[in-house]
Amino acid sequence: MLRLLNLLFAFSFAFCWTKEGLSAFVERQVKEKFGEDVRVNKVILLNWDGKGEGVPKVELDMEYGKVRAFAYLQFEGNRYTAAIDALWRAKLLRAKKDIKKGELLSAEFFDVEERWLKSIPKDLLIDPKELEDYRASTDIPKGSILRRSVMKPSPAVNRGDIVKVIFRSGNIQIEGRGTALDVGYVGKVVRIKTSGGKLLRGRVIDRGVVEVLD
């Protein structure tokens, strides 16, 4: 429906585009692509000479959260550039309390706060579901916005943990229990001691789960 409206809108200006009309057309293209995650403040036509006729092909050179934002308008025989002044909607995590260094993070420690920003650093975009696997790498004061730079992965296995031990051979899988002798993250190799006292090496494949190496 929006695409049809854009075509009808453009057709009405097919032979009499104005800066205002063309700017509104570009804004519609941006909204169609990014929806409610973008707020367009202004569209600035950089080299418009009023000679474009018909419905232009629009190429958007912009990514969510990035400052750089341009639109290239291709008319028959003419190409124009528009700079787009836009804000991006970001959902950030704000600490509800003081969090100590080394403390396990939890979604319960944070409020989700919506802000409109010119640019959004990637380390601000954090899904609350990720937090269960991280600890604070430094003190996080109440009211501060969480960044990845103050998070560190929490080990999937700690020394002394009772872990699930998986033995695989072809299509055969056997599960048992053992004690971890090392601290390990997912993908790392640790030593384990079986209930029978045998020492083995295995790769951590999940929280509390180790697969024995051949």
C-alpha cells in the first residue's frame, strides 16, 4: 500500500518536481525501508537543478544506527544526491542499581530505555537475554547505560563444578557425570574427573556440559 502511495505521489509531480516534493518522496522511501526505527529531520538535495522528470529510481546509502545517510535519485538522463539528516531509535539498558565488579548480570538489574540518537555504537545494542552469560568487568553505577566494554563472559564451567559428561562414538552417545578440574568457556578444553576417578579431557559445548575428546 505504501509503495502504491509513493508511486501516486511521485506521479503527481512527474513533470513539476519541487525541492519540497522530492524531499518528501525521499523521506517516504526511508520510512518504507526502516519503519518506526528512523526519524527523518531533513532531506537536503545537494545538486538539484529542477530537471528531473518522471518517477526516479531511489538508491539508499544508509544503515541502521549509522550517521552516513544519502539517497541517490536516478531520473532518465539525470542523477541527483540527497543528504538525509536522521535519528535512530535505540533501546538501551540502564542500570537500576549499583552493580559490583564480578557480579553476574541479569535482565532484572536493568530498565529498557528508548532514545533517539544520531548514531548508535554497536556496544550499546544488547539483548537482555544475553546477560545471563556475562559478569560485570568493572563497577557499573546505578543509572548508567550498559555497554559491552563493561561486560565479560561468565565461564560455562568452573573448577569443582559437577558437569554432564558426554561420550560419543559414531552414532552412539553415552552421558555421565564428572567434576571439572579447570575453568572453561564454551569452545575451550578442560580436564574432568569421572565418578570412577578417571582423568579425561573434553570440550565445553554448553553451560555445565563437556564432550569428551577422542
